[in-house]
Amino acid sequence: MASPQATETEIQTRVADLMSWMTVEEKAGQLTQYFTFPGVTEELENVETEVRAGRAGSLLFVSDAAEIDRLQHIAVEESRLGIPLLFAYDVIHGFRTAMPVPLALAASWDPSLAEDCQAIAAKEARSIGLHWAFAPMVDIARDPRWGRMIEGAGEDPFLGSAMAAAQVRGFQGDRIGAPDRVIAGPKHFAGYGASLGGRDYDEVDLSDSELWNIHFPPFKAAIEAGAGNIMSAYMGLNGVPASGNKWLLTDVLRAEWGFDGFVVTDAGAAADLETHHFAMDRPDAAVRALNAGVDMEMAPPFGGDAAFRSLPDALASGRITMDRLDEAVARVLTMKFRMGLFDAPFVDVAASERTLATAAHGDVALRAAERSAVLLRNEGGLLPLSRDIGSIAVIGPFADAARDTSGPWIFRQDDSETVTVLAGIRAAVGNGTRVDHSVGVSVPKRLHPSIFENPFLPPTPVIEVDDDAEIARSVALAQEAEVAVLVLGEAEVMIGEHASRSTLDLPGRQQELLDAVLATGTPTVLLVMTGRPLDFKGAQPTAQMMIWYPGTRGGEATANLLFGDAVPGGKLPYNWPRNIGQIPLPYAHLRSFKPEETEMRYWNEPNGPLYPFGFGLSYSSFDYANLRLSSDCIAVGQSVEVSVDVTNTGVRAAEEVVQLYIHQRYGTAARPVRELKGFNRIALAPGETRSVTFPLTPDRLRYWSSATRGWVQEPTTFDIFVGGSSQGGLATVLKVDALA
Ligand code: NOJ
């Protein structure tokens, strides 16, 4: 019998042997993943029937250890061949211990932190019997109306690739089947982040240049890091639905990148090929998905019929081949063997309890929340606050909202374990400090209900107040306090999947609350709980910090930042527009016939962002000096080193994210004004200077050219910039000669 340590040859022998016993119906079954959803018993009975009959290869959304164990016993003991099930789940930023949301982890610019967080998520998930996380989401997002921006690493392919690879390593460890780890499933292949108008699930049209240079790199990085699975996207890409797109799923993924794991569709995306009016009917949809390169269908949610049930008929009528069917089945079974499921399919329910929400996991969540916060304003050095401050008014609908503090896409948390901002501040100050609290305004509501209300926990408490009276009370509290701390943003159901918005305004009456509190003149710290840039209509709080959805220990982390036990060091993973009309506004845009330095693009609005990509303040300050290249001139194919000296010129130990950008001055195609090509988050003691060196290798100097329709590295001149954001910094010039 194969074991997790079995060699690949042993595994392939075992897979071939098993497949020789399988009926066509059982093969189609291995390629089908069924949804289960709490409270939908009829569905569960259907699922059990399918498992018993050997017509299900995988289940998703079962997330209770005893239930996973029970269903696995049915598969192993009651189905004809006893093939164990793969259990999959959306483990996006933690299972029980909520880490900051993925966009926040990207804002830490610390891939090793993201790796640590996902390793803990994997450990908790694996302990309850899960084998596979539908994560990381590696879609590049340049339109903040799109709610799913929060699940990714923001707008940049270089940062996105680093975060993608780190998360895959976190989920999987050094190999598929490593103890306490799960299979990673980077998603959604490909281009989902560019949906028209930021509307979720809408069509996507992207040029080849955008695909190869911007949207593909994080997927490629995830695959190079060993990802065992890829999820195909819902929407149409350039007119062909992604989940029936052979160019994507076979030509690019397999032929170009050599991906050897398995491809699953997004939920119902195979059957949806019919909805797209691409496939004639559902059986045709199954044929098209399989033939395009899908290996497993995630069945439509809520009891929907799996399209892959019709694969045996498709085989009989010659619309699919046995070879293609076998190829897909072998990929799925190989994963099951690599995960060791044939040796150890069951769950140690008691042990799982000891693994969830340990203090050590919470400590990583705390560190992650501290490291991902981004300080945007700090007029007069208001922050950090003194712990001995006499009084603080903590105001806002998210100041004491545990569910929102955990963020979207986490379902199995325990709200009582979550530290809110209010609780964090209360615990941090001494007895001499008075802390008053008001919710400020009712928690705003969505126009349409979310399909993502947590199915496992009681509904989020509805907080409804008399807004006028509560705003007046908040103003009174702010007037009496030495400092007001406002916690505003978006409820967690307002962001994530099925949560796009047509505005970046603060939902509900929060803007009125903000303006009223600022009008008191009391120094005010605005803490923003969300995962996209918002438009505060020019309001100028004394200090402002993005805390994102900071997770289980988020409130404690926020208090540590407010009182200076932690120093903010995060940087924005996206350009922050001045208003919604500027979207999309990527920092890495092309020049034009009238460069933006000389020409206003709108007559009513400056060209640039409110805050640039890569921006974030510290309680300290940094000086950059002595930018140098190991050689001013290289030949195509050669590497160069870029070095700079960074000094902490403040009085506090602090961290700075040193960033390297390039701009190619001429070539077969025009290139962006700046492109990130290196970063390094460094810690510096007060007065300390460190030299930071970045390799600039040929793969960082090349790009996919629309002119030559391929990857090129060209003789040209590059501007090289190094600094603490995508604007300003030190500059030098690198010449690249043709090969002699
Ligand atoms: C749909 C989402 O698009 C995908 O990201 C998720 O993994 C599946 N549903 C399963 O919940």
C-alpha cells in the first residue's frame, strides 16, 4: 500500500491498478465534487447516496470533524472500491483562528508572514479532516468596486506573485502530503479580477499583453511553488468562458507551464457553460469543460445537478475519449495517494479540538495584524498615543463588532475569541483612562442580502439606533474626550464574493458621523475597517490607519499600534484613487502622447492617486542614499545588482519596506512608467543604516511584447528607482546592450 512517503512510481502503479477496476460511472464520480451546506438536509441525503454509489470524488463545505469522519467512513467502507473522499473548503485567511484578510497580508509586504499565517490555517483545517483549501486567490484586482479584491494581493503582479508563492508554501509545506498541510488551489484562472465595471462574475476582456504581463504571473508563481490544484473561473475571458477555455486550461496551463496537478471548476462553472449560452445544454457543457482541460467539476451549489454525471453518455457517444477521462481521473487519484488518504482516511476528532485556536496560533494572528496595518496620516505626530491619556471616545459601528473584525470568508471562528478594537483599547489603557463608546450610527445594510451570511454561527446581531440621537451622543463624547478614535468602514458582508459596490462612499450615515466628530476639533484617529480604498470626501482626520479586517487578535494589535507597542510598517498594495471616477488607476500605467506630467487627464481632477501604491507612514522616518548599480551597463541576458543605503532617522525602532521599480525607456512596445521588481521589509534601530541589495535578473527585465507576441528582453535603457513608495525615491540609469 502506498504511503504519504511513497515514491511517485509506486503511486502511479497503484493509481493504474485502481483505475483498472473502475467503471466509467465510478470514474465520472471521482471527477465530481458535491456541495454540502448546513441546514440543507435533503442535499446531504443526496450526497450520501452519491458517495455510497461511488459517484462522488470530493465534498466541499463540510467543516465539522465528526461529520467529515462519518462521511469518509461511508466512502471507505460502503462504496464498492472504498476510494476515500477529498474534503475541500474555503480556508481563505484562517479556519478557527482568523488571520488578517489576504489583502492585509499583502499590505505587510512580508511573504514569510503570509506563509506562516497559511501554515496555521492549514494546520487547523487539516486537523478537522480537510485536505484542500480553495486558496490563495491570486487574481490581480485594479477595480476596487470588485468586492473580491480583499481576497487577493491587490494590483501588482510582482507583489502578487510573491504572495501567491508564499501562501502556497504555507498551505502545502515542502510537498503535497506534508503533515499538517493541505493542497492549495490558486484561483480563479484567469482574469476574474478584471470584470466589467467591477461587477462580480461579469465578463472580462483582456489583451494578451495584460494577461501575460499582469494577470498570469501570480498563477505561474503559485504553480512553480508546487500548487496541486487550480480553480477555473466563472466568467468569460475574451468571449470564451474560462471553465470551457481550452487555450487557458490546456495550452497555457499544461503546455506552457507544465502544471501537473488537477483543475477544478468554480462552483457550478461547468454546468454554467450552458448559462453563458456557450454550450448547447448541460451534457454539452460537461463535454466542453472536460475537453477544455477541467479535471473535476465543483457541482452547482444548493443541490444542483452535476454536469459530469453525463460523462458516461458522452463517452458512449464518442464526444469525449477514454484517454481524456482517464487522464483526469489519474490526476485526482494521484492527489489522494499523495495526501496519504488510502493509508489514513479518518479524522482524530478529539485531537482536532486541541489544535484549533491555540495561543500560539493567536500570537501569529496578532503579529500579522500589527504588521499589516497601514498608517496613512499622522498630523503633528498624534500617534502613538500615551497610555496615560485621560480619556478616549471610541466611536463607530465597527469598534466593537467581532464578526466584522474577523472579516469575510471565515465561517468557523468563535466570536467570543475575537478581540474587537474597543476591547483592545480597554485592555491596553490603565485605570486612570476613561474609555467611552458609542456605535455612532446604525450598522449599514446591503440593498440585496448576501449569500454569504455565516451559515454556521448565529446571525450577526443587528445594531439599529436612532442615528440622529446617536450622532449627537457621539459628538458629545468626542467633545469631552482628549482623543476620539473612530472605527468606520464596511460590514464584512459588504465585501468579498457577491459584494461589489458602485460607489466607494462610506455606507450608511458614517460620513455624517465622521464629519460631525471632526467638527468638534478633538484630535481624531480614523481606523478604517475594510479591504478597498474608500472615499472620505476630503475629510481630514488627524490620523488615519487602515486596519483592514484584522482577525481574531485584531483589536489587540490595533491597540498596540495606537499606543506605540507596535510601529506601523505596512504599505498600500494598491493605488488609492481620489474618487471613483478615476477607476481604474493602476500605478503601473503607460505614458501617452501627452505625458501626464504635462497634461491633466481630467479637467476637474488631478491625475494621480490620493495615496500611491506602496505608500505607508511610520512613527519613525527613513532616509535613502547612495543608490548604486553593480554595473551601469549590462548585456541582454545578464543580471545586475541594485543597492541602496537606508537609515532610520527617527528615535524609534521601526521597519521600512524598501521598493525597487524599473521603467524601460524604449523597445518593441511601450512599458509602464514604473513597475515593481523588488522589495524588502527591513528593521532598523534608531540611527541605524543598512545597505539593501536587489538582484535585477533577466526574468525581471523581460516582458511579453504585443509587437513580437512573445517574451522579450531588449537592448534599451532603464530608469531604476528605489524608495519607500511608487512615487519619488532615488533614481539612476541602467543601459542594456544587445548581445555581442
Ligand atoms: C465560489 C467562489 O467563486 C470560489 O472562490 C469558492 O471557492 C467557491 N464558491 C466555493 O465556495
